Amino acid sequence: INSAPSRITIFDRCGEPAMFLEGKQTNFGMGTDLPKTRDLETDELRPTTLKDVREVATVADALPNIDFIGSNGLPSDVETNTMYIESFKAQIECSKKPIFFTAANEKDLGYILEMAEAITGGKKELAARPFLIHYSEPTSPLTHSDGAVAKLMLCAERGVPVNYTPAVLSGASGPATIAGGIVQGNAEALSGLVIHQLTRKGSPIITGTSVLPIDMRSTCISYTAPQHKFAYTVIAAMYHYYNLPVWGTAGVSDSHILDEQTAFEHALTIYSAALEGSNLVHDIGFMGQGLVSSSAALVMCDEIISYVRTMLKGFEINDVTLALDIIEKVGPGGNYIGERHTYENFKRDMWEPKLANRLNPDNWVTAGSKTYKEKAVEKAIKILKEHNTIPLTTEVQEKIDKTCKRASESLKNEYLSA
């Protein structure tokens, strides 16, 4: 615990600081490996493709409150041995934001790090200004697989940030009680920390644990159950006590479509994650118990995060904002519409939504009576048509293409398993 860094700086792929993982500073971003996608155009639930990975990265690149990206998908149209490599390539081509990514084992992880080094200029440069975080995990109960340990140690050796956190399933891979799940999960997380730091002391690691309840009627996990958030609150407090960066989950829903359930579960989980101060909050925009991706849900979560951050920011109290002179000037029965103070300050404390309705009923009907879901879908489609990220240089793109081709040829006959 003492040798692991209490502060980790994550950069974007242009080399600019993008996230600070420390204290109670919260960063929100995407997750990985969703097998299903809710189609923007048809609303069909279908297998995720590499095109979906590219599209969700593009949408996230344009959303100001999404701090880091992830694949949000497990592409079904890519060879299994190279799906993580191709997903990473798609993300660096479509967004400059930091990348939270997965790999099957140390072999494809090695190729992914090689692509990242092509961007930064080498191994030392990547360790000095990392723009990526590898996500791996132990296997509950109380097990570290060969592949997970190999990836953990490789990241430690190279100085690349790794997120190593277990997911305890209450009543299945862990005790049925919240407290018992926290005890087991924390043992798994800290044992991973020991392996990591003994490999190379001082290497960056984000840890913590997840305790997910199982609905015993259906055997499905619930990403949004209150018990899940209870556990995160305790775990975040523990890791703040350890003075270590802590991982979390929010912006998730057990609903399979973008509906009222999705909205309230996204909002409550984002708000609770912000209050608990988790540093690396992933899975933003997840639906269907962590199985369904939706770019429209990501758009909605971006606005929710903006709302929550405004609430936590508070407001300023000084001579200007107290406005005592203006209150005296306007006096009883007056109004403030024409006052310069209003003109100069009306935006100071006002949160302005991009999608949420603030029209009166008649004007809302005149504007087309659109639902929030319709507006979120429209915005996602508009971003895909209009947004372009900062492109890779020709030299870097060629290096990445060559690495991908070499990986495909090398791994085509192998079975990769973590």
C-alpha cells in the first residue's frame, strides 16, 4: 500500500494531462466488452460490431463530460484472437481521450502496448505520459488466473497504469451478505496489489472491488441494486483511507432499452459515485445488466454528469453574488430583468441543459413534442455525421496498421484466454 502511488496522472493521446486519479476527484468514462448494441437507427438489439466500437468512441470524443473512453463492445465480426487489438485501434483512431481497455492475455496486451508506444514515441515515453489504463481482474473466490497475473505483472514492469479489481457475485462467487462480499473482494484486490508492487514498486495501479448481488429468482446480476452502491460507498471510503486511487461503476442500468428505468438508474448511480468520490468511474451508458451498449444512453449520461458536477461544485458567496446593493436598489415590488447585475451574472449559477425540456407545454408541442430518448438519439446521430477527432499522423497510423497486421498473422492459430 505504501509503495503504490496515491496520485496517477492520465494523459490524452496528444500528450496533454486529462485525468488526475487521487483523493475524491471523480472521473467518468466508459466500460468494455458488451456483446449487444442498441442500434441508433432501428432501435434493434443486435450483436456488437467493430463499427459500433468506432461509433461509440466518436460520440464519446464529442461529449464534454465523458472523461475517458472504452470499447463499450465486444465486436462479433472480428476474429476472437484480435478483437481487443482491433477495438483498441478503433478507439485511438476515433478519439483523443484516455482509453480504458481490456486484453485476453499478455500476448495481445503486448501488441496493444506496442501501438500505444507508436503514439508516444517509445516505452519510456508511454510510462511517463500514459494515455491508457488496462483493465484486468482476479477471479472470485480468491483466485488469480495465469493470464490475469501475467497482464498485471507486464503492466507493472512497463509502468503502464492497470485497473485490477474483482467482481464478487453475492451468493455465487462470494458471501451472500454485503459485508462478507467486501471482506472477500478486498482480500482479492489487495493481494493483486501485492503482486503488482512486488513486480515493480511504484508502478501505477487503480484498485477496489465490486460486490454485485444476484437476483435469486432469475440468477441475473443487478448492476443497479442499492446493495451494490452500499458496497461501493464503503470500498471508496476504505481506499481513501489507504490513500490509493479507487475504481467504481456508475451510469448503468438493468433495463435493456432507453426508458424510464434506465434514466433513474443512470442518474442515481452517477450521483452516488460522485458523492462517494470514486476516482475512475467506468461503465457509463451501460444497459442490460452490463450486456447492452447504447450511444444514446451515453449522451444522456453526459448530461446527467454535467448536472451532478454542477450540484457538487456549489456556488460562490461574495459581495457581487450577495447582491445587497441591487436588492436595496430594486426594493419592494421591483424587478431585476433590466438590471446590469442580472445581465452580468445570470449565467453564473445557472445550469443549462442541452436536451432536458424547459419549454412550456404549448411551445414543447410546437417544437415537435420530442421525448428525451428521441433527442438523445438525434444528438448521437448528429455527432456521428459532423464530429471529427484529431487524426493520427501518417507515420503513426502506418506503424499501428503494421502492428495490427503482424498481430493478426501471429495470433490467428492461438486460443487466447485470460
